[in-house]
Amino acid sequence: MTEVIGVRLRGAGKIYYFDPAGQSIDVGSHVIVETIRGVEYGEVVKSRFPLEDKAIESSLKPIVRLADENDAQIVAQNEQEAKKAMEICARKILKHNLAMKLVDAEYTFDRGKLLFYFTADGRVDFRELVKDLASEFRTRIELRQIGVRDEARLLGGLGVCGRPFCCSTFLDGFQPVSIKMAKEQNLSLNPVKISGTCGRLMCCLKYEHDVYAELLRLMPNMRSVVSTPEGRGVVVDQNIIGGTVSVRLDKQKDASPKVFPVKKIKVLREAREDAMDKREMDALKKLERD
């Protein structure tokens, strides 16, 4: 076990671990740290705590120092300069006629590197653009191609729930989200209803998936033949959270289905799950991609 401190370098996103070097730093404090990108300004999101050695990806670097007001002013100035750099970069992209969409720009704290984030449908040969930008800004230039999810995280916005994007507020990273998760939660497989602003499956489908998967394991499939306290019948509906199923009884086929707790029924013949149309599945699979 090694004692570490967790720091976020920019808004929401990955938490990086550093050696507290014996310092006790409160959550919410800002610090200066050294990273592979250079000297950076970050926010402490986890105070000192023990972490298993195998969870530490590389050798720990110590916190350089606590940040002060002057550092905060430098960060604000860097953000203003980065906005100007975006305007210049956008013009140069047009000049070089490159098929790429500029998303954001960022200076490292020490201004040793200027990073530009962009999206594109495929690979882009931006070597001449990098030379042009390096000549303009007189610093190291890095162009980083990102996916649509990262674009949404950087730009921010409101989701269909009316709250700020999870990815731009608290998520540490993107977890795989699949069509199967939506299906197991009995959600409509309409792409409009299960995809986020980024055009990919909503991250929140992952939040309750484990609970649904466990409860669904105890549920008979739709159209399964079951035995109930009132006789034999066929499952016509499931209430996964409530732990009940609706059964159309053989002896009352014209009556409304009866609701029974899962614990009080016995499966006589399990029906197979519905197989989705291949074209429909292929279309929905696109929502899973980054």
C-alpha cells in the first residue's frame, strides 16, 4: 500500500495520483504538479489515502506545491490565450483544407505545450498544420484526435434529463455501454430515446445495469409457460423492479392477465429471448461506438 493524493487536471475526467510528500491537503485545494505533459495546475479531489501498489500505473511524482492566487491568474490568462489560439488554428485548418473539426484548445500551466483537440471521420495528415502552428505560437504543438463522447465532455451541455452532462461533471472515464443494457432494462430501443447528445448510448444506462441484470436472472422470459397459484399460463409482461410478472391464464384467456410475484410461479417451459432483426441490430450497434 502507498499513500497517495488524487488530483484532477481539468474539470471532470481521470483522477491522477501523486505522492503527497507528507503534506495534508484538503479536497478542493489547488496544487501544482509535474506530469508527462509538463507542469500542470490541478484540483485535489481525494485527500491522502492508501492505495494498492498494483493500482498505481507509473512511478509517483510528488506534489510540487500548493497553488496560490497568482497561479489562478496564470490559469485564467492561459484560458484566454487558448481561445485566441483556437481562432488562429481554425483559420489555418481552412487554409490547409483539412477535413477536421476543431473542438478545444488548451495550454499547459507552464505554457510549454499547446494542445488542440479535434474530431474527424478518419485519419488526418496534419503535419504541415503542426509546422504552421509551431511557427505561429513558438511552443510545442500537439493535435489530439478525440471521439464524439470526448467532444461532449469538453464542450458540456444539458442532457435529456435536464441536468449537465455526467461526462463533464463527475465521471472519471467512459465505461462501455451496450444495446443489451437497454434491452435488459425494458427500455425502448428507439435510438432517439436511448442515445445522448453525443449520438452514442447514454452513459446512465450503465448505472443501474448490474441491478437489472441480477433481477432479470430471476425472471422467466416473455411467453414462457409457467405454473401459478391459480393455474397454468403464459408470461405476457415483466415488472423487473417490482419482482412480478403478468400471466395470461389458460383457463381465462379472454380475461385480463393476472399479476404474480416471481417467487410464487414455476417455469414449465422457458421461451427463447426475442432475436432482433439483423439490420436493426447493425443500426443500433453504431450507437455503441466511441
